[in-house]
Amino acid sequence: MKTRTKMKNAITVFIFLLAPAYGMCQCEVYGKIKVVDSFEDVRIKRVDSFSDKEGRWEMVDSFEDYKIKFVDSFEDFKIKFVDSFEGCD
């Protein structure tokens, strides 16, 4: 019984502490993006700095990490700009 409890604790520690660090719980947004008011795939919060968390974007003119293209149709992802509760479902 003690071994089973230790295994549960190890799995719990991995899921809540290590999985986000390895990028296993992050949503990937790439390609063509459409901005919508409802039925979004991802909620995005615009920030001026510290865009190191899921769902936070900092708009820059140079030295970007990746590029996206805003479109009106044939999008890969739909996003909604929000003030709080950013991220994936």
C-alpha cells in the first residue's frame, strides 16, 4: 500500500509542477489568426512585458519569437483578446 501511495504522489507532483515546465500543458498558436468575439480557441491578454505565461502576448516590432498573420478567413486559430482569464480551455 505504501508503494502505491508514493506512486500517486509522484504522479501528482509531475502533473502539477513539472508538466507545465516541460510545455506539456501549453496550447500552441501559430499560422493564420482570426480575432473573434466569441467561440475562440484561445483567450489572449496583451501585455507590455513578461509575456512568459500561456495566453500572454507582447506585440513587438523586432526580435520576435514567432510570427503570426491576422486574417479574416481560412484561419488556423481563432483568438479573443481579454483582460483576464487568458489561456486555453
